[in-house]
Amino acid sequence: MRTYTVVLDPDLDEGGYTVTVPALPGCVTQGETVEQCRDRAAEAIAVHLDGLRRDGQPIPDERDHPQLLTVSVAS
């Protein structure tokens, strides 16, 4: 069992979220709700890991959890 952090980025134009997995570059999905994003992320991660295995690539572990910061700047 592996655990990965996923990032939900709101899609302001169309609604829903774009979902990325920082520890797995190129693993991206989308969803309309947080619950749907969680389910789709699990599916996308499983497919991504299967592809890495088929290609003989190592399976990355998430070593550090990503951090989100808010930064204010003058505009």
C-alpha cells in the first residue's frame, strides 16, 4: 500500500478541479467534487503505477508532503 498527496486546483472557468500528484509527474485527472476527485485520483495513480511497472521504471515513494503557501504581493 502506498500513500500519495494529491492537489486539487479549482477550475474557475468551468468548475470542478484539476487533480495532480506531485510525487508522480504526469499523473493528472479531474473531478467535479472533492469526493469524485479522490476516487479519480486513486484510479489515475493505480494506472500510472501500472505503467511504470510495465516500463520497468521504479515506483516513487512520497518522501516529503507538499506544502501550500499563500503569498501576498502589491499589484
